Amino acid sequence: MSTPVDTTAHLAVLGAVPRFARPLHVGAPNIGDRERLLQRIGTILDTRRLSNFGPMVRQFEETVARYAGVNHCVAMCNGTVALEIGARALELSGEVIVPAFTFVATAHALAWQGIRPVFCDIDPRTHLIDPDRVEALITPRTTGILAVHLWGRVAPVERLRAIADRHGLKLMFDAAHAFGCSHKERPVGGFGDLEVFSFHATKFMNSAEGGAIVTNDPELARRARLMSNFGFTGLDRVEALGVNGKMSELAAAVGLNSFESMDAWLEVNRRNMDAWRRVLAPLPGIDLIPWNDGDMHNHQYVVCEVDASRAGLGRDELVAALRAENVLARRYFYPGCHRMEPYRSHPPQGGWRLPVTESVAARVMVLPTGTAVTERDIAEVGALLEDILDHADTVRAALAGRDPGQALEAQ
């Protein structure tokens, strides 16, 4: 638990002692039952089976598949490799349409395979890929669509499926944010030709490091597993091109341990989300993005949009002021993949035109949550935000002349 520091000083950005002694992180790892994890690790060490589709990995795959409502799960060493292998299993090539408002690994996984990511703009309300823009970007070189379930909100799966079918395209989903989420009573995992989960340490359900491909297509699952193990089909028999994408037994043990605590973690996230709603509601210009209450949601991200005209401070100024207090708020996914290398240097003719992405990327602020954050912490941050906004002119003057990027990367 992070304990606020008693101080008579005002705000850390003005030179005071930070309000929190220990940083509040976005995505601090959730840790399950330590004794149970050590028992699992002891079993692994006793059997000396550390990798190569051992019993922990097989159990983890079965558990993920059952929870996601799919027939097949292939566990991977991380989500990025799962995206790369997923793209190869689908035989994607040429161009694939992808949102620019996502973690850069979504685009890199395509480019690393020699596939050109074609960046698509997003819906300003949901932050999800805009299906109308998708259709406008399709060319004879397009082989697929890689959409993202952002913040745990499910992409427009029905419209994307219709577009993909109409044009003969493969449909793949980056579901890194969406384990434990649903759409119209269907769990995330069975949409599209395949979906990819991340179980990185920052995800609410983690295996320390890991990922998975899930699908209902047995042939896709077979190809993905083959590619994740160098193309081996048996001892000394290689039948395909592959890499080492396997999940280790130790990672699977952490993942299985996480499953046992997942319901409790979801309850903490829901509790924290309710607390954030209460503290943010009276603050001008800091708008918590709404969720569809009809769907299951993991609430692992607390996402706001900052309206500088109402708040009196811009997003970067607010984030810098919070980070000075050890509240490590984040701007996601700034400045958009299309403004990062190598994509920035190789735009299409006329340049990347993604006005909604750039507008949203300039406003989004993500606040800390998870089991390392308490309701008391959230109430304290709410009071801190109110104080910052009440002294907006002074805070702005203190930040004037600082490079926002350097200020935000300092911690």
C-alpha cells in the first residue's frame, strides 16, 4: 500500500515533497498466492521439465481456452511473438490495416514479418478502429485486418467480420487488453480468425511474461504451434519454418497462480473504478471514458480524456504535475504508431492523415489502478488533482519551458 507523506508544503511541481512516498504505477504487477506459486515451482524443479510444452503449459493452455470459450490455445513466450506467429499462421502479406492508436508492438509484429502496416483512424468516442475508414483503405495489396480491443473495449467485430468477408481478407484481433472481457455475452477470444492475448506483468492476469494465440480453427492452431517450436513435428523432423516462441513452465506456473486470484483482482479493479468515478466526477475537464455496462470488463485501465479548455491545464501538464507527486499517470499511446519509426519516415503519398488518432493521443491520460492501489490512494489523488486544477496558472508557470517528453520520462 502506498502511504501519502505528511507535508505542509503545497505541490511537488512547485518544489514541495511528493505527496506519495512510494510510486503509484499504471499496471503494477498483481501477485497471487506466494506459497502456492512456490509449490508449483518446486514441482517444476523436481521434474526438471522447464520448457517444451510441459504439463504446466498444457494446463495453462486448457485453462485459457476454457475461459475464452475457444477450442484451441497455443501459449507463447510473449504477446509480441504471438502476434508475429499469428500473422504468419494466417499467411498475411502485402498490406494489413491496423489502428495507429495502439502499442507499437501491434504494428512492429507486422513490419517484422515484411508486412506493411496501413494505419487507420479511430472512432473518437470508443478509441477503436473505425470500420468506415477500414473499408476506404483496402487495396489489391490488402490481405488482412488487425484490429485491437483497446482498454478492454471490444472492437466492432460484426462490422469488421462483414468487411473482411466481403473483400476476402483475414481478420485478426490484438486482445492484449481484453482478457476477461466480453461482447454480447461472448467472451473475447473467439472473434475473427484468431486472437492474441498478452500475459505480460503489467496485465491484470499475468504470467510474468507471456502471451497466447486462441482460435477455433484447428489448422491455424496446428500451424501456430509448429511455428512456435522451430517447425518440429517430431524428434529430428522439421517440416516448416519456425522460431522459439514457446512459453516456459515457470511462466505457466505464474499464469496458473494468477487464475486462482483473478476473481479477487477483478473485484479490486471494479472497486477502484467506482472510486475513480467518484473522485473525477466533480473535476472539470477530466472525463472518464464510459463503458458499456452490458459487457464484462476487466477494468485494468482507468482512462480519461483531458479537455484543457475546461480543466485549465493540458494533458501533459497534468501528467507532469501528478508524476512529480509519485502518481505515475501515463499518456497512451502517444504520439501514435504513425509518428514513430520506422513508420514516420515512410508515410504514404500525401502523408498519414489520422486527425482523430492525433487528437485522442493528445488528450488521453491513464491513471493508476490494480491491487497495489487502494481506495484511500485514489481519494488522495482526487484531492491532489483538485488542488492542481485550483492552482492551474501557478502550475503552468512552473512547467513553462520544460520539455514535456523529458519531464514525463524522468521517472
